[in-house]
Amino acid sequence: MGVLIGDVREWRRELLGAVAVGVFFGLVGPFGTYFNDTVGVRIAFWVGMMVAGVLIYVPLLRLALALGARLGQPAWFTAPLAVLVIAAPVSLMSAAVVVGLWPRVGPHMRPIDWYGQAVVLGLPLSGLALWTRRAFPSQPASPAGDGKARPAGDAPSAFLDRLPPRLGRALLCLRMEDHYVRAYTDRGSELILMPLKAAMAELGAEGLQVHRSWWVARCAVTGVVQDGRNLKLKLVNDLEAPVSRKSIALLRQAGWLTELHTPESNRRTAVETNR
């Protein structure tokens, strides 16, 4: 549930942003509100609406994304659809507040107008909130995500507590999928709604981030697959994790490639390095 709701730092950032947008809207008066009242009343109205919008849209949207992921639906499809649904009750709230403050506005607005405003505000508001949570994860950095291989137990393993019991705790790898990470264990996989960077910060198992979208546990690697200049790690669950160019030196320094390369693949790597 904490992944869906977020933590204090995320909410503080989003609510401060809502206040800033509300003050701006109060000054410029969009959707005809410039002529409704004094600037102070407009600012109070818009700040209240923006804060309420964050409190309503963000948790419901994250819940919808989690449900969509379980149904195999991509975020680009689920998020706009969720906003269209959430906008319906938000439009009723907006209409009640506006008509309560400025009764003369009521006769000039139709239900579709209130709904349209809720959608127009909800789409960018929700998109911005989701982007900030992904781009600026609130979890502090930890040794598991600093690019160094460490033994199990050196860092907290809070991420493992997020896995359903059916998957056990033998984590093999993580793969980023949009706003989620897919966690693979020896018993299967599960989508977790959080950024890859934040997931790595919670890990205590020995492993490395081998690609922008992949983290791999050392115990999961059985070999190296090389195709020209491309390098992949063969995992015990038959997955192949791509290795980025900048991660090759890190893997070699950690001893992964030395332990896993065959003589032939070592020769190819040396050729590529010397080019």
C-alpha cells in the first residue's frame, strides 16, 4: 500500500507544486475565473482546487496503474483512461464549489463543460506527479545501488518485503518496465510499482546494475552471451540481461566476466577492447 500512496517527501513535493500552480492560476484566472472575484479569492479557490486534485488524482491513478499492470495493460493506455474516469467525480466537486462561490456562473455551464475542465486539468496534473515520482525517487541512495558488488546483508532488504509470499525471497534480477520494475525470483515474477533506482536502493543482495533497465544478482548469472559488440548475461531462469557498454568495465572489475567468460569469448572481448 505504501508504494501506491507514497511517502511524506513525495506528498510534500507534490502539494507544494499544487500550491504554486494554484497561485499562478489565481493570478491569471483561467476558464473565465479572472472576472469572478478579487485576486485573493481566486488564489484561494485555485490553490484549494489544485491541492484537492493532487489528493484525489494521484493515489487513484497509481492504484489504476497497478491494476492495469496486473491485467497486462501498458501505462500509456491505463493512465489516460483512469484520468477520464476520475474526472467525473472531480467535475461534480468543482461544479459544487464554483456554483457555491459564484452562483451566477451555474446557468452558463453544462455538465460536459465541467467534465472537460476536469480532464484538461487532470491529465497534466497526473502526468507531472507520476513523472516526478519516477524521475526523483524519494528513497535515499544506499550501497546496493552505488555500482559496487556487495555481499548479502550489507544493506537493508526492504525490497524483498514487497514481493508476494508465493515468490519467495531468492531474487534473481530486476527489469524496468515503464513506471514499474519486474522482479524475478526462482519461483516467478511480479510487477512492483516503483523506479528501478529506488528498488536498488532497498536491496541487500549482491548484484550490479548492468544496464539502464536491468539489475542482476550475482548468483543468477550462469554465463556470458556475446554477439559482435553486444554482451548479455545468461541467467539461471533462461533470461538474457543486456550489458551496456559502460557497465562492461564495472563487471570486469567486479570479476564477473573473468569468472564467466570462456577462452573464446575472452579473446573476442580483448579484440573489441583493443579496437
